[in-house]
Amino acid sequence: MKENLSGLMFFIIMIIFCLFLGDCVFKDYEDTKAHKFLEQRGISQKIEQFEQKWDK
């Protein structure tokens, strides 16, 4: 029973991962759902601030 459940979880995670990759491959990053989600949470701005500090 545990093996079936772990196999199902792996399958679901792989589907989500493939959808994420497809979204990133066929669109610019700014148009992806992942970027919009991170932007809504304020995480995207923190990453950009860190990148700006890192470049200096």
C-alpha cells in the first residue's frame, strides 16, 4: 500500500514539474505562472534586490 501511494505521489509531482517546465519553456519568464505567484508573495522583489546587491 505504501509503495502504491509513494508511486502516485511521484507521478503527481512529475506532472506538476512538467507543467512548470512547459510554462517556462514556451513563455518568457515574466509571463509564467511561477513568476506571477512569486511576485504576488513579494518573493520576486526580494530575489531581484539580492541580485542587485550581488552584482555590485
